[in-house]
Amino acid sequence: MVRAGARIVLAMSLLALGGCTRKTEPSASAQQDSGTQQPEFTAGDAVVVEAARATFFEAVVRRPGKTRLQVDEPDAGAPREVDAVNVYAIDPRNSGAGLAAGSFAICRVAPRTWTGCRLESRTGDKLSVSDENGQKIEVDASSVLKPTAVTELNLRQSFEQALKRKAFLDGVREAGRPQTTKGWAARPGDHVLVASGNAYAAGRVQKIRKGQVLVVLDGEGKDPRAFSRAEVFPQPPFVFTPTIGSYVCVRPAPGDALWPVVRIEAASEGKVTISDAQGRRRTADLRDLIPLGK
């Protein structure tokens, strides 16, 4: 009987131990905060998908799933497979109605068009938001989706990058055009640059006619295009002393057609470190640069 009693006590002890060490399931709110539980979708649901960092499109669920969904994107042709963690239900319960000024969100700025936005102010159900380029838009609270922590970080980084890109392009406009030596004028046979948006295209002068410079652009065949003398600039080398923070035009990498404008970040012994509008850095030879100026 003693042995039987001991076995009973041991069994009860093991049961108590198991009860004390049993893992409890996290609550629904805790799962959502940690990103481990995703909303459930059904076929036909209207959703917004974060296709890339801070880039969104509207779609309709074709085939639901716990981790992967198949969605139909309007005018995109074939259905698309996406991760469930990147999908938002277009639902009033997921709206950004409770967001405070300064919060990042996903906004519908036109029919079926969604973009990252930042809440500027609120008047009732009307929200004033701005996109990453600083453009302000008025939207209804129902047209705003609250992002997850990951998407919020993506939006914050995208807005910061856009601000830096704008500052860079403003600096390019202030810097002017590629410099020329005193008395320089384009002549037939010269290798030159001509403006093309925020960059420059390379070419060779074919002839000068009636005050215009006829240039055969690289990669555009043999037919020349006409430019005024003020639109044509010499290619490097150009003798100058590099200055940190100044803007220059640089010879492109092999295979690239346009000469981009970049900013000098450092210089040493004929080499310079340059950065572009996206903040990407690389090293270039001083002889491949021509400074911008007015």
C-alpha cells in the first residue's frame, strides 16, 4: 500500500508540474503587435499590397492563404503571388482614423491608387496629408490605412530619402551648368555634352550651321540634333580643384548612356568620392569630372 500511495503522489506531482510549465498562447492583440498573426482574407476581398518598400497597389484576393495570397491587380494581366504580411484589408476597422498628426499611413489619393503619406492635420473626418514629395492632399479618414510597424519604418525611411533627394536636386539647380574654359566654343569633331533632364548626354559635333551646333549623340544613330551654343559643353578633362559639397558631371559607367550629376564628398590624390541623388557613393578619377558653375 505504501508503494501504491507513492505512485499516486508521484503521478499527481507530474501532473502539477505539467500544469505549471504549460505554454500559454499569446492573445490576439499580442500576436498582431508581434506580427505573428495575419488578418484572414477570403476570395473577392479588396486589399492593398505593399509590393516593395513603401510602394503599394490595390488588388482583389483571388486565392486566400495563411502565408501567401494570390491576387488580381487591375490591368496587370496574370494574377500575382504575394506574402500575406504585406497585405492590408480595405476595411473601416483598419483605417487610420485614430492616427495623430505626424503619423505615417497608407493613403488612397485617387481611385485604386495608394501611396505612403504623413498626416498633417485633421478636421473632422477630413485629413490633410502629404506625400514624400511634400505635396499636400485632402482625404477622407476612410481612405487611410494604419501601417504595421515594419511598413511604418519603410515609410519613414522613404520620406527621409525623398527629403535628401530633393535637397540634392535643389543643389544641382543652384550649381548651374558644366563649366567651360574662357573663349571655348564648340567646333566640328569636338566631344561634347548636352543637357538631358537632370543629367547630360554625350555626343560629337558634326558641324556648325547658322549659329546652331549639330551634334550626333552617342547611341542615337548618325542623324544629328541641333542645339544652341549655350546648350553645348565640353567633355572632361577639365583642370580644377575639387571642393567638398560641390557638384560635378561625371563620366558614366560602361553601358550607361547619360553623364549624371553628382556631389563631391571627399578628394585625395586625383581621386574623389562622389554621391548621387539616392545617396549611393563611389570613387571616380578627377580627370573624368567637369564642375558645374554659373
